[in-house]
Amino acid sequence: MTISHDLFEAALRRIPGGVNSPVRAFRGVGGEPFFTKSANGCRLVTADNEELIDYVGTWGPAILGHAPSVVTNAVRETAQHGLSFGTPNPLEVEMAETICRFVPSVEKVRMVNSGTEATMSCIRLARGFTGRDKIIKFEGCYHGHVDSLLVKAGSGALTHGTPDSAGIPKALARLTITIPFNNIEAVRAAFAANPGEIAAVILEPVPANAGLYLPEPGFLESLRTLCTESESLLIFDEVMTGFRLARGGAQEVFGIRPDLTALGKVIGGGLPVGAFGGRADIMDQLSPDGPVYQAGTLSGNPIAMAAGLAQLRELERCHGWSQLEEIGLSFEALARQAIRGLPLTFQRIGSMFCLYFREGPVLRLSDAMQSDRERFAKYFHRCLDSGVYFAPSQFEAGFLSVAHTSADIDQTARIMSDALKSVF
Ligand code: KE4
């Protein structure tokens, strides 16, 4: 038996499913999860000393690769002066100013401790600001485990067949209208059927929790227009895409100005950080100035701020976003070579990608759901056994980092190609 197996046995006795987050349980691909004991650059080292080229990147934060020295040094240095103060600290101000500089639609911002807190706070703030209750979201989009948003959700909810979680009061779920992504007519109809009742539309501008698919031309622009006309708020959940697709995230790439933006992952450099921000007139509705309450003991934690700031500064210094595009282009070229002639679809934007086990294109959840999950699972394990770790679910995106070298990508392409030959 392996050390990971023994650790998993112990975990199962005390942690539900043996994991602190469901997608780690490998239920989407079968088998037992490996345990990681260290990570550096684009590689993980398992508890059994296997080295893996990592394309999950702790689900997005490791954009510079794992444990970049600029971040670990900042953490070490900051920790000398204390771990948490429960008072305002200078790093929070620097983080807020940096976010507002990177993301122009964010005029004011508040730090939280996870992406879930960020989206949850956006929803409450939108409802408080508009005085309306209903929310529009899109099938397959995942916004964290927020009661109002765990309706036809993606990511682990989809992987484990619980897109509509138990425990959500029907009275609350009824206030969430879910619509297929890229269907602007259905959004228009929802607004017409609920005049003056829609507080906000929330979406991942590039949905990456049902694999990865893109907004069709004009879709985001139409959402912006519909929200403006209806005086509803447009909320971009950029927990995944923020600071990754561009310095200003997907909203910079697509030229759309949302009213609120949820952020996370990259912003913490690997530590627990989320943030939400947007128009000052909306953000000023938050306590202590306004009537919408929101709070957090560790929000703006100095260590987390130092880690996130070090990561954002380094991304800007090394022109990380253009490096990521170059790495993405070369990865895509090799991936397309590996899948040539096979009933597969490879979709990418920047450093995010997905290989769907179905013929494309994939434009919405219903398309993604037609993927061959069994064949995906076999492919996943063949790659893992050969030293490449892709996300353990067809309904997750893959992530490249600045630390992935051309040698890593060449090696990955060979392993992908061999794995595909063995499952087709
Ligand atoms: P967290 O609460 O997990 O920090 O963030 C929730 C969240 C919000 N919005 C988007 C677009 C997200 O992708 C996420 C979390 N992403 C998943 C990966 N698909 C996290 C992995 C996990 O659940 O363990």
C-alpha cells in the first residue's frame, strides 16, 4: 500500500469523504486521491515521492507556479511582525489601491477570505442596493457554495451530481433564475417576465466550472445593456479569471464594465483571500457606512495581503500575462496535434483550457454534459500514472503557469498522446 492510501484511510475516519473540498476526492475519475507533501514551480511531489507536472495549480492561485520565492519571502518577512491584528493594517490599503489600479471598474473593494464569501457578499449587496430579491445565474456556472447560487451549479456540484444542493430552502432557490449560457433571448425573456424584480445577473464571464467555454460574440455586451436598461446589477465572478486572463481579468479582455466583481485565487498568492468590489455608490452601501452588513475576522490579513501583493507585483514586473499567452499558444499547438483525428474538443483562453471528450464546439453546459466521462477518467489516470496531473473531473478547467517550461509542455504532450492512444 502507498502512503497516500494510508493517509486517505485516516482522513476518511475524520473528514467527510476524506477531503476538505469535494472535487479533491477523485469521485469524477474514480480511484483514490494522492496526497501532496510539497510543491514548487509547476510540479507537485506526492506523499509517495512521485513528481507530477501540475495543470491544476491549486485551482488557479499558482499562476507563477507553486511557492514562488517572491511570495514565500514576503510571507516569511511579514510573519516576523505578527500574523493577524484585527485592526486596519497598511497592506490592506496597498492591496485595495492595487486592485483598483488593475481593474478599473472597481472603484472600491473589500477583502474577504474566499471566492464564496466574495460572491455571497456581491449578491447580498446587489439585493440591498436595488431592494430587489431575484437573481439570474447561468447553468453550469459555479460561484462557490452560496445558498442562492448552488442552483444548477458547476464544479464539484456538477461532478458529484448535486448541481442543486440539499439544504437550500425552496423559498430561496425560487429567487434564483437559471438560464443556459450564451442564450441572450432567454435572459431577455426572464427580464420581461420579472419586471423590476431582478437585483442582479451573476456569471463567470468565461465559464470554467463545466470545463471551459467562451461567451459568444455580443453575449456579454447584451447582458450589460439588459442590466443597465432594467437597473439590475451586472456581477462578474472573476474568482478564476481575475488577474489571470489579463491584468484586469476577463472584463479587460472583453471590454465590459460590470457593476460588481468577485475576485479570489490569484489575489492570495496561495493563501486564503477573496475580494469584491465595484462602483463606489454601490460599495458605500456596505456597513459601517450603509445598511448592508458584511464582515470577516481575518479579512485583509497581513500575511495573506503580503502574499497576494507579491504575486500581483511579480505578474506585472515579469509581464506575466504575455508570457502566459505564449505558453498557452505552444501548449494548444501540441494539444491539437495530440488529439488530431479523435472525437475531442480542445478549448483555451489565455492560460486556461479544457479537453472535452466529445466533438465540439462546447458553448454551454448541455454541450459539456455530452462528454464521454468514462473515457476521460481512463485518460486522466493514464496521464497521472505517467506523471501529469490534470483536473480530476471533465467539468473543470486546466491551468498553465509562468513556471511551465517548453520542456514540461513537450513532455506533457508526449504523455497526452500516449494516453489518448491507449483509450481510443
Ligand atoms: P472558493 O470559495 O472555493 O475560494 O471560491 C469559489 C469560486 C467562486 N467562483 C468561481 C468562478 C470559482 O471557480 C470558485 C471555486 N473554484 C473551484 C474550482 N472549480 C474551487 C475548487 C474547490 O471547490 O475545491
